[in-house]
Amino acid sequence: MDSSHRPHRAVTFSQAAQNSPSLARLTSLVQESNDRLKAIESLIPEALRPAIQAGPIDQGVWCLLVGSNAAAAKIRQLLPLIQSRLASKGWKVTSIRLKILIARK
């Protein structure tokens, strides 16, 4: 029997994140992005909420993923309010980037 071969053990995502600093950091950023979206949700008109998703955070820049150009136009009008809300919750956001999601056919 080959002694260098070890059986693979299945691990949960949370176990993997605990054992990997980079994965733990990524998990933390995803959670923070989702928390930010929850914090601003009340500022977004109810009809637009399904078109908005939390996106990546990169050094003070937060990205919102938007389902259409029309939704992005409305969100652009709300950016000052959104940034103010985030600041009041203690998040330092230097800018918010909007990325329009294009449906794949």
C-alpha cells in the first residue's frame, strides 16, 4: 500500500474558511457586502430591490450589481443618500460603483 496516499476528507465551507486566511477574508467581505445592502435596502424603491445585488468591496470602493440600465439610472440618483447611510453605519466607502449585469442567452 502506498503510504503517501491519504484519503480525502470532506470539509464544510466554514471549516475550510477557518483553515485558510485568504478564504476567511473573502467570506468576511461577502458578508460585509451583504450587510451593506441590507443597510441601504430601505432607500431603494421596493420595485427595484430585486434588480440589485451586493457586489465586491475593494479598498473603500463598493460595487452594486444592477439588473438593468434603468435601475442603474435610478440608483445613481440615490448614491448620495446611500453613501450617507453607509457612513452613518460606520462603513468607510470612498465610492460606489455600479455594474450592469447582462443576461446571457
